[in-house]
Amino acid sequence: MTTDEKLAVIAGNLRAADELSEKYESYVSGAVFELVRLSLAFDSAEDALNMARLVIPNGERTALAHFCRCYCRYAEALPQTFPLPEYSENGDTVMIPEIARLENAVNELNARGMKLECVYGDSFSSCAESVEYGHAHFALMPMTDPGDGRLRSFDRLRERFGLKIHRVLSIREDDGGIYSYQLCALGFPDVSREDMTRFSFTADVNSCAMAYLEGVRVFGASVITADVSSGEVSRVCAVLEVSGLDENDLSGLIMYLGADADLTVDGYYAEMK
């Protein structure tokens, strides 16, 4: 067989793979639609999901994602996405240690219309604790820097005090590097005030972590960053691009991410650059 003949065979196989892929999507969509019609008789999304698990092959995350998306398009009562936002009696106060770079970040947030009033604490830990106890609305902490990338120690600090990410600001500093800061508070932000572009979560999953992440594409989301720790149970820490997702797709995405996984939503926020 000549090189040209081999190339022709390979090209034919690739075309056949594309056709099979399109047929797969059609078969899955049709089967899932019928499955959703049956599941709407149940009183809750969890009951519907339990029924779907009976027929969706174990580990088939794409079909499960299609089911969650379709279910949230037709269900009369959507699964709850986020609780009502929590408000602080101290208004739009933000606690930071006395660090010039953080003060510059607050000034930049104010230039974008936030109107935050700085209150100073002794450390990042004391600032986060003040927010936890209601003495301030926000705490501002570093998120990434050019040398170390994602600063997980600050993520752990935020989690320790039960805070969620409300905004992320990225700034090019005088040294030419891009530094990001996370504005954190209790509860979730008022999503009616601004279009949210990022969804950050941590999940312990029993299935293949890569298949788990691949399923988010069904909802129109894409993976921006992902850290995966593999084991009997894989831990996935990821940030998704969710611009343009409507309430139905967002509900379906959360339903999917929480299916057969211990899910913690770390933030649903607008990224400011």
C-alpha cells in the first residue's frame, strides 16, 4: 500500500469517526429526552437522578450531563442554585492587612464601581475571621501570582472560614507580572447585580476525573483551570468559564457536578481584568 493509499484510508476512518460521533449524540439526546419525560413524574431532582442512574451506564458522564441539562429545561421546579445573598451590617467594608499591593487592588475595585471602604487587620487570618463574625463584609486575599500560580494556601484559608469568592481582580503590577486577588464574603453574591463569568468548585469524585470534567461541555461551559489529585476518590479543584449560561443550564450544571460527587461550590463570580 502506497503512502497516498494509506492517507486515503486514514482520512476515511476519520470521516467515519465523525459520523459515528454525530450519531452517538443523536442517540443519546433522544434516549435522554425520553428518560426525562419519565423522570418528571417524580417529586424531586434527586429522585429523577436516581431513576436515571438505573439505565445510564456507570461512568458514562456525558449521558448523565445530557440528562441533567434536559431535566432542568423541562422540570417545573428547578433545583436550587444559590441561596439568597448574605448582607453585612457593616456595608461594603473590606478587611485587609496593611499591604500596599492590596490597597492598590482595593483602589482598582473602587475604580470599577465597587465603592469599598478599607478596614485593616493584623493578618489575612484575622481579616477572614472578622468577615466570618460579621465585623466586615469582605476580605481581600491574593489568588495567583506570576511565580507560584494558584496560591492554594489562601484557598484553604478562605475555606476554613466558610467564605465564597465574590469577585476576582487581575492587575499587571510594576514588575510586569499579573497578580490576581479574590474578594471573599459569606454566602454568594447578588447575581442580579452583575453578569457572572466564572464558577469555581471542589469535588471528590468516584468516577474518572477527566470524564467528570469533560461533561461540563454539554452545558456550554469550559474548563479554565483544573487540579486533579487521583486516588480511590479523586479530588478535582476547577474553575469553569460559564459566560452566557442561563438559569436552567446553571441549575443543570450544578445538578451534574453534584451527581455521585461530594461537591463544594467555592465561588460564582465576575472576573475583572
